[in-house]
Amino acid sequence: MRVNPFAAALVASLFTTPAWAADLNSYDQPAATSWSGAYVGVHGGFASRNLNPFSGDKGLAAGVHAGYNTDLGGAVVGGEVEASYLGDAEVRVDGGKLKERQRLAVKGKVGVPMDQTLIYGTAGLAMTNFRDNGPIAGPDGWKPGYLIGAGVEQKLTSNISARVEYNYAITNDVRTFDRGVESTGNVHDHSLKAGVNLSF
């Protein structure tokens, strides 16, 4: 019996194509990005009573942070603790200005992952330490407040990412003294920070 070479080749291709396609799929589809896990990082930027990097009252901010994220598929939730030096950023109070020295913060985070990019919002509690400025005497110790913000984080490798985050912080009922005259008011500031994270 004579076998048609074309027909034989066609039949052979029908059996080999599925395996060949499966091999292609295994190489063409990389593993999905996950944002789950713990991380630590460093950040730096500026803090100011107005969102202006050229303002004379700004302070150079720097610090460290650590947190944990859980990737839910269509959303990422997590928490973070942060310690920052605020560079004596000046904030306005009755009669003059105070200086902000350090801040501790505990923040929650909710974000939307887009493969290698995470866009998120954040909010939490903050403790700020103030410094006297000229005739204005500030409160002793740490004052409680809260902050809100938003950020964008981009994966650079499987465990290293870079981010930019904005925070707006309010410290309520800050008591100050100007030449013996006492005043109480709310203090607010803006901060813009760039950072690098190492995830585990």
C-alpha cells in the first residue's frame, strides 16, 4: 500500500502540535506577581507646612519603615510602622512657628495591584516630637495625631521595589507659649518621600 507523504505529515502534526503548544505556553506565561509578604525599607524626602519643595520652612526628612502586605488578587491590604526624622520642618502656630523633629507612625494600607505596580492609599496614627523655635515654646514629649496619604510602588526585581508616598499629617491641640502667653491649636504638615523596599 502506498502512503501519501503529505497525509502522513499532516497526521503526525496533529499529534505533535498539542505538546508543542503546551511547551510554548509554559515558557510564554510568567508567574503572576504577588505583593504578599513582609518588607523593610528606607525613605527620604521633605516635610513642610505647605506642599512646596522650594519653601524655606521645609525640612529634609529621612527614616526607616517595615510592614506586611496580603495580596487578595484584586486588592492588597497591609500595615506599616514608620520612624522619621523631619529635619526641623517649621509649622505655623499662633504667634509664630514650631519645629518638627521626629515622627512615629502606624499605618494601614489598601491598594490596587497592576502586575508590577501597586497604587495605594494609607491612613493611621502618628506621634510627633516638636522643638522650640525662637520665642515660641512647644509642648514637651510626643503629641498624638493622625495622617492620610497615597503612594505608588514599582517592583524592580522579585524582592526589591521603589516607591513614592505623600502624607498629610495633623496634630491636634498643640499647646505653645509665646512670652508667657499660652495658645492651643492644630498643627498640620505635608511630606513627600521616595523609598526602597526589600521584601521577604
